[in-house]
Amino acid sequence: MGIVNTTPDSFSDGGRWIDAQAAIRHALKLREDGADILDVGGESTRPGAAVVPVAEEIRRVLPVIEALAGRGCVVSVDTKKPEVMRAALDAGAAMVNDVMALRVPGAMEAVAASDAAVCLMHMQGEPQNMQQAPAYADVVQEVKQFLHGRLAACEAAGIRRERLVVDPGFGFGKTLEHNLALLRHLDRLAALVAPVLAGLSRKSMLGALTGRAVEEREFAGVAAHLAALARGARLLRVHNVAAMCDALAVWNAVEEQQDGT
Ligand code: 7PJ
């Protein structure tokens, strides 16, 4: 899964059309590099990031989703807002990637009314406060319990299992120790009924381990994603698709799973 950011480029005053064109160009490059899914997002969920109004988020992601779906790409929309989900699904998105795991009122119904896939991610707290004092008695058990509960809620709402993906939410209300425990024991989440998505690309955990700035974490990210893969992850959400695909080519040749499953 390749990450496609549609937040406006704060260093250019080119306007919406130029921003959308840049995002589409970038997304098509990611597909060429080997991405199977393009994850389009219009609101940053980084710690302390500003909330984006619904209409603005739709204005950012919709032209990009329409263009990519129109070219036959498998598109996921990274949002927690039901209105954005509905607009994106109408525009051809095949998947909803929700860091709130459909807990915002109306989100469950928006997905249930479609036949889209959905990624249910764990987060402790809200983006505004989640890194202030993350605390767990047993992080792996608690994340697993949460995801199990959300899977059950989806099934109760009529979203069949085959549509569901789960994600421990690395960096979302977690200390370095929590993130490492989740990665080390990812196989316990893989025991849930749904495939596991791992997203570690450029995250602060990699900075803490290497001392490197955000734009210098590519090698660390590849290592972290291979560690996730070895413990049963089936989807990897990354910025640098080409680097990840090279690593997967070697990995799959060794594991004799050349179809990437
Ligand atoms: C994730 C995400 C993640 C899923 C972001 C960033 C922050 N969606 N959206 N999993 N992270 N499913 O990319 O650093 O880990 S936004």
C-alpha cells in the first residue's frame, strides 16, 4: 500500500489543481513502483495535527480518488469522517482506512452501505493527545481485544469478514516500548480472523532507534516492515514503494512465495 498525501504543499501557492495533479502524478509513480493499493489521505493524523473540516477534506481527496479509480487503480481512502468515506466510495474507492476503526458515529453505516474493504486501526486517545501519556497493562493483549471487538461490531453491522483488515496502529498512543512489543508479537494479532496491515514508514519509533530525521528513515522502515512480514503482516503501508518492493522480491524468493501472498 503506497501512501498518497493530498494535504496542500505549504511551500507552493500553486492552488488546488496543482496540488491534486502532483498527488495524482505521485500516486501513479507508486503504482508503477509496485503498489497494489494507493492510500489517499487529506487530513494529517500526526500527533497534535490540526483538524480539517469535512468539506475541505473532500475537496482535497476527491479529485485524486476519481482520477486514480478512473485509471483502474485500487484506491483506499484514509479518513475517519463518514461524509468523506461516502464521497470517496461514490468516487470509486475500494477501501476505507480508518485510524478510528469506524468509531465515529455514522462511519460504520457508511461502510456497511457499500461493498468496500475496511482497515480497522487501534489508537489510544485522539491524535491531539495520544502521545501525552500512553499506558497499558498488556499492550498486545489490549490491542488484540480492541481489534477483536471492532471486528465483531463490523460483522454485527453486516460487514462480512472477507472485507476486514486489522492494524495495531504503530505510533498511535504508544511509547517506543509499546511499539516494539506490538511488532515483536504481531503474530498474536495475526491469529485474529482478519489480515494484518502494518504501517511503520518514517515513524518516530524509527527515529528513536536510529537517531535519524524523518526523511532518512527508509532503511529502518524496510527492516521494520520485514520484521512485521515475518510475523504475519499481509499489507504494508509505506511511502517508498520501490524500496519495499525490492526487499519483497528478495524476501519472496527466499520464502518461495513469489505471488506475494
Ligand atoms: C497509519 C495510517 C497506520 C493505518 C497513518 C503516518 C501517520 N493508517 N495512517 N495505519 N498511519 N491503517 O503515516 O505517519 O499506521 S498517518
